[in-house]
Amino acid sequence: MKNFKTTLKIAFIGSVLALAVSCKTQQPQTQVEIKTIEKEVEKLVPYALPPDSAAIEALFECDSLNQVQLKELKELKAKGWQSSFFFNNGFLQYKMYQPPDTIYIPGKDRYIYQDVPVEVVKEVIVYKQTDWQIVCGWFGKIFMAVIGIGLIVLVLKWKRLF
């Protein structure tokens, strides 16, 4: 008899706990995917050439009238340089000019676009029961109450027998 009462108490507590726990619903959790787009762009990067140098060698001689004459001129300069010289009465004037020159070197730029997760509040759809579901729910509650009362009556009658 004691074993039956203990089993009945455990079953009752277990069913109450099962009803209490099963009624709670959990909100679905949505996981936001973060997209990362990596883009590599090839482009030509301008690079200005640094200044360069030039060298000149000149050989001067005096003639029989004691006048200075330019006998030989050697010029060493980089490609693209423009030079001019002028010699008059022992005076040598030498000018060099380099037009601006820019070369283009291929380069790569990398752009990384990353989505920023933004929390969006969604409208929650509330579930509304139909009339038929409401009637079935009430009948279920009444049926559970009748079964509960019946179990209590059965337990009380069972105690009187023993």
C-alpha cells in the first residue's frame, strides 16, 4: 500500500511538472550571416622619375692669335634630356632640361566590403484560436478536471478499503 501511494505521488508530481514545462514556448533565434566581399583591382600607379645627372668634357686650345677655341666636346646624358650649349670668346654656356616624365607601374588595390549586422524589429504574428479550438480547449479542461476529481475519489475509496 505504501509503495502504491509513493508511486501515485511521484506520477502526480511528474505530470504537474510536465504540464508546467511543456507550456513554455521559446522564441526562435535567427542567426545573421555576415557577408565579406573582397575585391582586388589592378590599376596603373603614376611614378615621377627622380632627377638625373649629366657630364660634359670640353677641350680648349689657343690658336696662333691667342684666341681660345673649342676643339672637342663630349656629352654624356640620360635619355630624354635636352641640352644646349653656346661658346663665344672663351665663354662656354651649357644648359640642360629634362621634361617632366612619369612612368606608370602596375599596382593592385584590395577593397574589403563587410556587412554590418543591423537588428531589425520584426512584427510578431500573434496566433489567434478559432472558435472550434476554443470549444475543444474548454472540453479538454473540463475532461481533465473530471479525471482529477475521479482520481481523488478513487484514492479516497482505496484508503477506506485498506
